[in-house]
Amino acid sequence: ADFAGFEPLNAKTLPQRLGQLPALLDTAGGPAENWQVREVGDGNLNLVFIVEGSAGTVIVKQALPYVRLVGDSWPLPLKRSFFEHKALTRQEERDPGSVPRILHFDGEQAIIVMEFLTPHVILRRAFIDGRQMPRASRDLGLFLARTLFRGSDLAMPPRERKEELAVFADNVELCDITENLVFSDPYFDAKLNRHTSPELDGIVAQLRADRDVKVEAQVMKHLFANKNETLLHGDLHTGSVMVTETETRVIDPEFAFYGPMAFDVGVLLSNFWMSYFSQSGHGERGAMQAYLLNGVDEIWTTFRAEFSRLWRGERNGILYQRTLFEDQGDHLGSEQALSRVLAEIWTDALGFAGCEMHRRILGLAHNADFETIDDSAVRARCETKALKLGRQLLVGRRHIHSVSEVNDLAEQLE
Ligand code: ADP
Ligand code: MG
Ligand code: MG
Ligand code: MG
């Protein structure tokens, strides 16, 4: 796409511009001039419209040539819509039913039309409201295992995987955001940073003077930028998950690229731990805290079990070939390799989780979990615990071997 004719949509022009598309007309129902169009607009980057017709409702998401949160002083390419669409397609292939159904894609206009998820709510919102969502952790563990395994050299034909790697390697600008915002900006006085001040000034100064923290954050950045292992979601926080009591869907994979499996795992776990630390700022939340720590355990346990199942049944790629193990009668060999791979994902995930905690409290993009705590002294107490756990995970990750060890550390801080 060359984007020469790109025009941002608005509530008035949307029915005129999209009103003839069969995919939209079928789902929303005509005539288009009767559509009710609302902009949702709680995202940081893009336009999202809810389009309601006589027969149903659809979502229309459009990228803008800049970062919505910041404005046109921060350009961001429209091609991110292409990567989002392609990643949604791959995720649907690899974990059917895990993402919204795609109804239409227009690369030139950076528009994705998709299924309107209802009565789904954003998982982060549910957690802030103190709602336990019984399916979320298990479904997310499955999503992680299936998408990460099936996009890698453990499963894919090598030519296909290398072609995908090359396509997603062009998502440079969104990777650049993560590389700066997650791994560097929190650790110095970067221009777009903010934190709860003056309450956190002391601990922030300490972290930024902490050489081990800075070095380990760069080790994580090195992994992020260079370990082109599988197709990542790239932004898998609890704001990218929509749930009901019985269903879980993952949205918004515009940061997708080939990176380390542990990144998606670490970001997701980190957001559960941050929600845990935020709970005391929202009220009497003992049951919710227990639910969240248990949720981390369930994500990791499910991930490990499903990844192991795929390892034993779908390991048809170029890595750890059956030729060397099962075909030689050496079942223990492939199990030993599996343990090693899982242990490395775990260790790296803790490092990414630590950076994610720091950046959500010290960087540009904060979490509603903490932001919705109005009393800044209370908020700072919650954030301090997360900053401390973040350091322990980032610097101490090689010595932490289980979820229960991390959950114990979290409970000690609480
Ligand atoms: P951004 O890339 O700008 O963060 P998102 O894809 O996260 O945009 O969408 C922003 C918001 O729009 C979401 O938080 C959610 O409330 C709503 N939304 C997005 N996609 C859907 C969908 N398929 N069904 C229902 N709501 C959606
Ligand atoms: Mg989003
Ligand atoms: Mg499912
Ligand atoms: Mg997004």
C-alpha cells in the first residue's frame, strides 16, 4: 500500500465510505445511512468505531499516521494496520477462536473491520472492578502456547517461517517504541516519562542509579531485538484481552513481530502481578488478590502443559528433530530438551516482566490499574511494591525457579 489516498474516517463519513461493503452490510444490516457510529477511543494509538445497524454491530479500527495519544508530533506509519491484520490471521490459524473474526481489511486506508465483541469487557477493567473472570488464565495460557509454538522453527517449515520473519521485520517503528519505552526510558530521565511525584522520587532515583538494573534491562533489550524466535503479539497486557465469564479473546496485535517467546509470557504475567499490587488501592480485595496470584499460576501451568503437548505431537520443524531423539528410541532426550527450553522461557519471562513493571510506573504509558487510584499516597505505596518486585525479577531471575517463589515475594511486599 502506498497510502497516497489515505483519509481518516469520522462518524459522519464512515457510512458514506464503507456503506457499500458487502461484509459490513451483511453483519450490520443496511441501509448505511441509518447506522449509529460511535468512536470508542480509549486506545493510545488508533481510531476505533462501533458501528451499529439494524441487524448487528461491527468494529471499525483505523490507524492514523501518528500516535493518537501524543499527536502529529510523533509520526507512526499506517502499515501497522497491515501487521495487525496479518497477526490476527495467524493467531486465528494457530489458536482458533482466540481473536475477533475479521470481516474486511483495507490496507491503503489502514482499516480493519471486525466482529464486535459483546458482552465482553477489557480484562484490565474487570480486575479494577474486582471481578474474577474464571476462564481468562487458562485461555491465555493456551493462547500463549499455541501461538508461540506454532509460529516458530519448532513447528513451521523453514522457508515459510523465514518468509514470515522477513515480512514482520518491517514493523520497525513499533518495535522501536518497545525498545525505547520498555527497556531504556524508565532507566533515565527521558523526556516523555512521568511518575507519581514526589512520593516515588526517592525509589526512582535509586533505580536509575542501580547499575545491575540498567545492565540487565539492556540484556533484555538485546534478547527482544535479536532473538527472532516466533511471531509475538507484542503488546499482550490485560488491556489487550476481552473476556466474558465463558470466553476470552485477544485483540490489538499491531506490535507483532518475530521476537523471543518469553516476551509475550513476561508482559502478561507482569500485568497480573501489577493488578495484584493495585488491588489494595481499590478497596478490601483479599479474594481478588488470591485470584490474581492463582491466575499467574494457572497461566504458566497451562502454558507449560500445552507447550509440552505440542512439543510431543507437533514438533515437525528444524529444531530438536525427532530424527535425533524419538526416532532413535531416545524419548528422555527430547524431554530433557523440552525442560531446558521451558526453563529458558521462564527465566527470560521474569526479566521481561520486571522491565514491564518499571515502564508502566516510570515511563510514558501507564496502567489504569494504578492510574485509577486517586489518592497519590495510596497509589505510590502500590506502585512501590511493583517497582521492588520488578527489580527482584529483573536482577534475580536466574535464581527464581517457580511461580510460587514469585508469588511469595509479591505477598511479602504486600
Ligand atoms: P489501540 O490500538 O488504539 O490500543 P485497541 O485495538 O486496543 O486500540 O481498541 C481500543 C478499544 O476499543 C479497546 O480497549 C476496546 O474497548 C474497544 N475494542 C477494540 N476492538 C474491539 C472489538 N473487536 N470488540 C469490542 N470492542 C473492541
Ligand atoms: Mg490497545
Ligand atoms: Mg479458545
Ligand atoms: Mg494498539
